[in-house]
Amino acid sequence: MLDKTKRGWWKSAVFYQIYPKSFLDTNGDGVGDIPGIIARLDYLQTLGVDGVWLSPVYDSPQADNGYDIADYRAIWPVMGTMADMERLIAEAKKRGISIIMDLVLNHTSDQHAWFQRALQSRDDPFHDYYIWRDGSPDAPPNDMRSVFGGPMWTYVPHLGQYYFHQFAPQQPDLNWAEPAVRQALYDMIRFWVDKGVEGFRLDVIDSIAKDPDRKITGNGPRLHEFLRELSCQALREPGLVTVGEAWGADVERARQYSAPDGSELSMVFQFEHMCLDQQPGGEKWDAIPLSLPALKQCVRRWQLGLHGQGWNSLFLDNHDLPRIVSRWGDEGTYRVPSAKMLATMLHGLEGTPFIYQGEELGMTNIRLPIGAYRDLETLNLYAERVAGGYDPRDVMASIHARSRDNARTPMQWSAEKNAGFSPAEPWLPVNPNYTEINARAEMADPDSVFWYYRDLIALRKRYPVLRDGAFTLLEPDSEELFAYTRETEREQLLVVCNFTGGTVPYTPPAAFAGAETLICNYGGLAGNVLRPYEAAMLYRRTAP
């Protein structure tokens, strides 16, 4: 078990993201809840994870599935009670699992008491908690477009003003230039630390210093000033881990976010690698085939750029992304080997791995009719594109490939009704393949994706090279192979992955002749060829 009082303990850790609405329903209302998470802590302990990132469980009207918070210090009643939350923290800690809460500091719900007060009068002190500009109904401050579609400005007639919202109109942006806002947020963070929370994931944190008059939403001029103050005022508890979601981060900015002096954050979620299979300048819905050489160069840039100067998170799945086995693997014949291959590629890198619920089972995308989707972004995309003249069939193809609801379908626990998620109709349909892909079946199969993930997690604890080793990319121009080494003074690790459904010739470097095979998704390498989606880690000690 990791000593979490030590600074930087999270560099040896593996985290697991739970999307609570879709994890496990214990009271039969079709929505996952906190008691459901408690009921599966032993499952997470068996997997071997060190912490759980919990997507929002705060009180919320659920316009954006909890990322619209009405009360930071209360639990959404459908999810449970504060007593349930306190029990989750305590029970997880008994198993060596830290609870990492999702902090949405960029915006609140329009139902939050602060915003309700802000609506009362321009003179109310809470009015300055949000971003307002004067205007008339037909003349918004500018033409900025919301992430979820439509304008970034909503008019309030009785005030004669617009408020700014980077996301939905129900998610007004907080005004971080107002000191009272920052202090209120710091007080709230300390409230949760006092309850035993051991870290935070900071939602769209690179947007808090926006300047809408200059049309700047990410990486605003005061961003690092705000982050340093946040860290100093609210995140100094020994062992507290923080990871910032930063869609606009490049390597240089990430070095600032995650500098070894701890002045800002522990690590960063950056998304450069997850944007490589969309059209340049286009939206995520406009997909193109992944270029493996481009992916390798991207990974190389981040591995070299942060080594010794910062720290990265490692992920391929989360609640905002489609399932990676459907995206970059093979959800059909080679689902199991391709899921294991992608995991091998990721878990061999420097950084802290994050596993999204169901990823350890090789769960896949779902294909629904438009009326069955619940994601606001997806529904708005369909309406806008069809109204704009797109062929509805093309729009649905994009949605089937990229909708956030792909990752939000209920966790597949068993082959029983509704995948064992709930006795009632789930809030979002279950993927029909749950009868084949489920936790009960995988835990009974020693060759399953689940047990492979468990082995990868165990390797990170056992071999320091996985934490500290320097990265060297091999075969940079290959369209089929992703191979690299990690090296310290005492250890060498070779990771090799076949990204195709065919066989590929491959001979390991001479330095790895006779090396120990730590893990291989086919049990062991067979000659000088890699089988479809084959992956392996080879290891040798270089000093006594």
C-alpha cells in the first residue's frame, strides 16, 4: 500500500474514474448512487487502484449531468446523503483507496444561491460573482459561441445585461477576478479536505482566467496567478493530489501547471493526443483515421518535455470521450487483444494512469437512436447540424462514433437484467453486449481484460523504471508498430505494440535478447513476428 503522507505518492499510483450516475444503482430508481460505489469498493481493491476520481455528486439540477452545481456542500439527493459520502470516504480509506472529488470552479448552476442573488439586482454583492455585460436583446456583447452550441451570452431583461457562459446557459461562469469568489471557493475546498477527501480533479481549470472582451476563454492572462493562489490557500494539505483538466495545454504550459515545486498542481490532463483523429481546424465530430506516427510523435513530445520538469496524467478514456477500444482498437474480432494492447501502450509511459469505469472490461461504444441520447452536447449537435443542412445519417454516424454518452452507459456488472446495474430501467440504455462483456464473466476468466489491467497496475508498483525511466521512441515512422524504451541507471524496459489486425515482422533490439517478459497479451512473444494487436513489456536489469 502506498504511503500517501509522502509528497509525490501519486507518481506511483493508478486512479480509477467513476461516473456515479452509471456505476451501480442500489435503490431501484435507475440512477447510480453513492451506496453503489461503496458496494463495489472490494472490486476496486481487487483491481488494485490507489484512488477514485469521482465525477460530481453535488446537489445539481443535472442540466449537464452534475457539472452544473447548485450547492458545493450538499449531495444530490438522488445520489445519496452526506452521511453516505462520509461513509464512502471512510470505507475507501480502509482499503487504501483515496477519494478524489471533481471540482467545478469555472461555473455554477444557474440554480446556485449565488446566481439567484446575482439576478436580483446589479447592486447585490453576489452580482459580481459572475460575468456581466450591458446590452440589448438584439445586441449581445460579441459573437462567441458556446461549447454546447448557441451563443455564450444570455440576456436578462430586468437587468438589461447579458451573463457569460462558456457551456450551457444553465452554467453561468464565475468571475475569478472578484476576490470574494475565490475566497468562497477556497473555503469550500477546505470543507471537503476536512471530511477526508485526498485530492481533486479540477474541471476546465484553464478557463477560469477568461477575458470575454478579448474572446479569450482558455489560458487567460491571470491563469497562473490564480492557480498559485488556489494552491497556496486551499491545496497545501500534505499528500493532497490535484489534476487539472486543460484542453488548451501545451508542453510549456503543462510544465507550469505541474512544476516539481508544487506551486500550482500535481499534474495535468492534456488532450493533444485525443485530438489527432479529427480534421485539422474541425470539431471532434469530424473524424479522420488516426495517424500512428503522429500519435507517437505527440507522446514523445510530452514524455520528453515533462521528464524531470513536470508530471502528466495518462488516459485514453473518460466521461467525455468515446470508448477507446471502439476508437483506436477493434471492437469485434480482436476486442480483447486490442483493449490489452492499448492499455500496455499507455501504462508503460511516464505519468499517472487513470482508468475509466468499464475500460478495464473492454467496454465498447453504443449506437442509439437520437431520442435515446441524454447528453446535452450530443442533442444540440444533432439539432444544429440537421438544421444546417447536414444529412441526418451522417450526423448520426458522427454521434455513434464520438458522443459522450458512449462512455456514460451503465457499468456492465453481469449478464443479468440491465447488466446488473439496476432492477429498474436505467437513466441511459445499457449496451446490448453486456451479456458477453461484464465484470462477473471477466473475473471468472484469468485471460480477461480485467486481470490484464490488474497485472499492469501491479507492475507499476514493482518496477521503479515505470515511474522514473527516461523515454526513447523506437520505429518512429512505422505505420504499424508503437515501440519505446524506458531506462534508468539500473533498469531497462521495452514496450512494443502492434496497432493493426494483421501480423507484423518484429525483432526486439539486441539489448533485450533474453530479457524477461513482464506481460504479453498473447502470453508470450512467438518468434520474430507480432500477432494482431499483440503487445508486450520486456525487462532487464542493467546494474546490480
